[in-house]
Amino acid sequence: MPNIRLLLLLPAAILAGCTSVTQAPEFVARVERIERTRLEHSVRALDEIGPRPIEDSAATLRTTTWIREQLEEWGYVVTEEEVTRSAQTGRFTAQVRRADAGPGAETTEIELPASFASYGPRVRAAASRRLRADGWDVEGYSLSGGGRTAAPHIAPNLFAQVRGTEHPERIIEVSAHYDTVPGSSGASDNSSGVAVVLELARVLADATPRKTIRFCFFAAEEAGLLGGRVHVENITRADAPVLEALINLDSIGHATDAPDSQDAPLRIPLIAWIPTTGDFITVIGTNASGWLGNVFEAAADAYVPKLNYYSVNRLGGYFADARRSDHAPYWDADIPAIFLTDTGEFRSDTYHTHDDTAETIDYEFLHRVARATAAALLELTVR
Ligand SMILES: [Zn+2]
């Protein structure tokens, strides 16, 4: 999209230098394995689950089970990271009876970690399974004393990865949050992102990258980027492997050719003039992640020339609206990250409403974004 890029930040463009990519035939073959119908199927499946805010542990469990099952079908080992919204104190106990002692047996109490009191049904079900395995029948749970700092909710970040053959300790992540705001099934925000990351996992399952590719499904983005924050805490521990970069996809399903369909948080002539037609994906990065934005844009040029993009790949750090997803804690931790988005409410009037449904998604646009992201990942990890 040279015409759009020319409008961009001239000084930044000069600083950014030039990244060019030539198509590799084996990459083309893999990129073209991405199926538009599968993307649509995923968005519709998540629509059927409906709203899945962190407060709704049943919908959260349905969502994570659905994601996990697909990844496992493609041969991945899925790992989890716990995201809690609050800390629980007090005495949390299970009321149990010996399973072999018959119905008249006396009830006794087993104390469990207080944090279990604030967990969703998944953790409690697992606790019950462990107690049953130890020969107990569980009659119920109770909490006495203590309190909690905020609403008691938990949800897992989910991960799957393709291990690098040469540098397994060097990791490139691609992420999407799977939660929604209450009352919205979130087709664009962010079933669109989840659908793409799942499809990337499917077509890359048998790839042999030099570096590790990790697929991330974040919890509780809408509750204050909790999933991304927790993950960044873990990956920045001293003994953690080197995380080289993140590509974060959030709200990537809406596009239109209608004139004047695109608003902007601000427009500065010659500096940041977001186009007025909302038919592009926005590539947002910071100065430190400009190289990563360059790789994505060069991959899009080479492999999916029909994908329009608008590049803010070095100046995102200066706009508050550019921080509104899970990549922001990465930026804070100095990990290169780019944010791909359709700009949410600057383009869509269904943003965060119950009208953000599968019918509103532009699947051709989503297919292009998915293929460009696949090409970028291949360029980053295989070449
Ligand atoms: Zn979102």
C-alpha cells in the first residue's frame, strides 16, 4: 500500500529504513493453506458461546475448552497460565466423607488454599477430582473469615507452540484475547483475532521453524489487560527464555469501502493522517519495534498485496489509544511488539455492543490479515 505509506510520518519512514522480502515458494504454499471458511467457522462458533467476560466463568470455561480441543486435535500440548482478578483470604474448606464409609458416615473438613474460593468451576472441579481420587466424597465447599480485594474471578491464558529447531530458546509470539465485554459476543473484538491465531496454529503445526513460534490466547484483556500483564510478569523473570517479539491481533474483523468511514483519535497533516476510508489494517508499534512492523508490512507486500495497511509502526508509543490491548505491557517491558487492529470504535458502531456479531465480519479482509501474519511469522522464524 505505497499510497498510504507515503502519507505517513516522513521522518519515521526515513528512520525506518527499508525491509524487503522476496516470496519463498514454500512459504507461499503454507500461507495459502489458510482457509477463509475456517476463519468464519471459528467466529461463528465463538458467537454461539456468546459473551465471555471474566465474570462469567461458565462461558470462559466453554471458550477455553473449545480452543484447547482444537489445538490438541492438531497435535499441540496446551499449557496454561493463571490470571486472577483478586486475592482471596480466609479459611476455605471442602466438606468430605469417606467414599467407602456409606451414607451415614461423619462429615469432616479438609482445608484448601484460600485462593480456591475465588476460582471458577474449572479449578473447583479439579479439586473435587483430586479429593475423590484420595477416597473422599465431596459434599460442598465453604469459606469462613477473610475477604477478597475485588471481584473473585480467574481465567487461564492458553499457549501452544512449535519448537524451534535451531534456537528453541528464542521465541516469537502471536496473540489474541478470547474474553469479551459483558453483553457482547465480540465477533470482531476479539473472535476475529482468536480465529486467526487458531488458523495460524493449524497451518504451522507441521512447520520446522528455526526459532520457536508460540500461540497465545489471553484471558481478561477487557478487565485491564490482565492476561497480557500476567504473561509479561512470567516471561520477564530472570530464568525465562528470550522473548524476541509479539504480534498481537485485536479487533481485526471490520473493513469497509464506504467513504468517510474511518475516524481517528487525531489527525496531524503530514505526520499522522489516518485514511478516511476504513479498508485497512493498522500496524502499530513503538520506535523499538519498528523493525517488526517493517517485517509485517514487507511480508504483506510480498505475499498478500491486496491487504491495505496503514503504518504507525514506530509512533504508536505516543498515542494513548495505541496502548489498548495486551501488547502494552510488552512495550512497558521493552519487548518488541506490534498491534494489528481495525481500530475498533474509530471504524465500527458495533464496538463493545451486542451487535458485534459474526454477520458483521468481513471474512475476505480477515483472510488477508491471517495470510499476511502467517507470512510475517515464517519470515521471522524460518528464514
Ligand atoms: Zn479487544
